[in-house]
Amino acid sequence: MELGKHLEKGIWGLADKFLPVLYGFGYIFLVIRVLPMEEFGNFVLLQEVFLIISGLAAAFALQPMLKYASEAEADVPGILGVAFWFNTAFVTFSASLVVVARIPMSDILNAHSFAPLVMYLPALLAASFIRNFTLVLLQTRFFIREVFWVDATHFLGAPLLIWIISRMHLFDTAVDLILVNIVSLSASSVVGFVLARPLFTIRIRPRRCDWARMWGYGSYSLGAIASYLTYTKADTFILSAFTGPVQVAVFNSAKVFTRVYEMVTQVVQMLVLPAVSRLSSRGERSRLVALVEKAILFLTILMLPVFLLFLLGPSLLVDLLYSGRYRDAIPILQVFAVLALVVPLLSVSSNTLLGLGHARLSFGLGLFMLVLSLIAYFTLIPWLGGIGAAIGITVASVFTAWITTARLQRELPFTVRSVLLKWNDIRMFVHNRFGV
């Protein structure tokens, strides 16, 4: 019975992680192929600002809520109260700051049509506020099926709305896309509130001890995610500052394919991190080493077709999906192909270090990756544009993967040869599982 319950949660969890991939395909066919390049580029800039604020707010307010509200004997009403006020204050302050600074931001980003779009940012954040809160609240009680339906309302609802208004010939500007997202995020918030309503026991005036520990954890979590978000989002803003929103559109038409790397990283985090934590607590070092070796080899084999497709077939991919548009994205996609060989090593090594309890080390490696990527961006983007941004991401990822793996090898002794020797284990698994 217990195995069945865990298996069901795992299936719903994997389905939830697959929703952004489906959203990405819909995004390619319904948005990137349709919107004018400048309109798409301006939307990307606003979307990145929205995602940064949402990500930072989640790190500061919602991640501490996930940790402490999940614990046994937790003072859930007090924790939810602190999280609600922290989240409200952070989102309100950030949105106000961006709205006030919208005109100088537009000048810096070389995108003068960006300033009017910023006025929609508070509506986007308000539409997603309850959705983000309830997603974490549902996770504290492992209501994974409910999490799926909250996410599905947005990730499937937005493409459906775009398709409907496109058939009505009403979809041709960035504002149209923003309004669709406001509607789908609002609907997702409503679904989240309905499904999580029994869990809403918020204390409006939390205890001082709840404020203190939520602040302590949230401050550290905010610092960690800030470096990651800057690394993953800075390329778009720096590229816009030097080249404008049209080149941002071209770059992101290639970058959208890298969502497959994000999916791999999330699956590794879901499976490897808890497994490492469990084996480490039991002192089973040999099984830990075997787990790392098999994970690296299996993911590398799994990503080889992606590497070959991005390296050898980008022209076919771009022509097929974009109907001849965005051909300048072809060399950018070829650069991103290298990441297919880097992501398995980096994701497994970094999550293994986290599972071993080296959170501070992981934070330091994240800062190193951030600094290296910013140096690469400012050096290469003025010279090579979007290709320079792609090279910057790739170079930073390669060096960080190398250093992270070298650090992990000090904890768990494994080599390239020992990883390759796990091929027989994988072959036997496939044979026993599928009869091949």
C-alpha cells in the first residue's frame, strides 16, 4: 500500500515537471512563430523581470515556509502568517521599484517599447500571488496531484487561450500575450485556493520566534537563488543593452530549447538528492559512489541524441518549428549543444554535494559560476551578440562542472574509467527491464 502511494506521487510529480515542456512546445508554435520579433523580444524582457521577482520572493518567503511547515509539530499558522507577510512585502516593494525605474530601465536595455509594458507587471504578480503560495502550501502536505492541477491550469490554459484568440485574429502584440498570462495565472490562483483551502490556517500576528527563524533561513535562501537567477537571466538583459529586443528574440528562440536541460536538472534534484541524503546518513559510501557513477553515465547517454540534434540538425529544427524564421538562431543552438554533455555532470555533482550536506560549498560554487558568466557576457556579447551570450553560458557551465566534480571526487572517489565501467550495469538493467 505504501509503495503504491509513493509511486502515485512520483508519477504525478513527473507529470508536473513535464508541463513546462508542453508549455514550451506551445510557446514555439503559437508565440515565437507568430509575434513580430520586436514584440516578442519586449515580452521576453518583461517575463524575465517577472520571473526574477517571483523567484526571489519564493526564495525569501516560500522556501522557508516549505521547510518549516513540513516539519512535525510545526506551528503552521504562524509560519504561514510570516510567509504571507514576507511574500506580500517583497513583491510589493520589487514591483513598485521596477515601475518607478521603468523609463531608465528601457533606456539601458535599448528597448523603448519596454516601459509601457512594465505597467502590467503588478497585475502579473498579483495574478500569480495566490498560485505561488498555494503551490508551496500543497507541497508541505505532499499533495502532488493537486500541485499538478494548479500548474496545469496555467501551463495548459495559456496556450489554449492563445490559440483561441489567434483564431479570432486578435493576437499580434506583446500586450495580448501579457493579458493571456494574467488570465491563466489568475485561474491557476483560483484553482490553488480551492484545492488548498483546508490548509489555510494563517495567524495574522505570528510569534516573534517564527519571524526570527523564517528571516534567518529566508535570507540565506535569497542569497543563494539571487546568484542563480542572475546567472540564468543576465544574458538576456546584457544582450538587450548592447543589441536591442530583436536580438533578444532571436537568442531566446534558441534558448527555449534548453528547457530540456532544466527538466533533466529538476529530475536529478528530485531523485538524486534524497537518495544521496539517505545513503549518506546510513554511511553506505560504496553505494553512494555507484549511484553517482550510474547517474552520470545514464544521463550522458540519455543526452547524446540531444547533443547530436542540436549540433548537426539545428537548421532542420529551426526551419521545421519556425517556418523559416529565426535562422540566426542556428549557430546559437549549436553552441548550446555542448551543454548536453555538461548538464549530466554538473547536475549530478552539485545535487550530490547538497545531499552530503555541503550547502555553503554549493553556494560558493554558484557565486563562482555567476562571476565567470558575467565576465564572459560583458566580454563576448558586445563582440558576438547572441552567439557570445550562448558561449558565455557554456563556458561558465563547463568550468563550474569541472570544479564541482573535482570537489565531489574529494568526497567520493570515482574516475572517468569507473563511470564508463558502469555501462554493463545499465545494459543489464535495460535487458532485464525491456528484454533488449
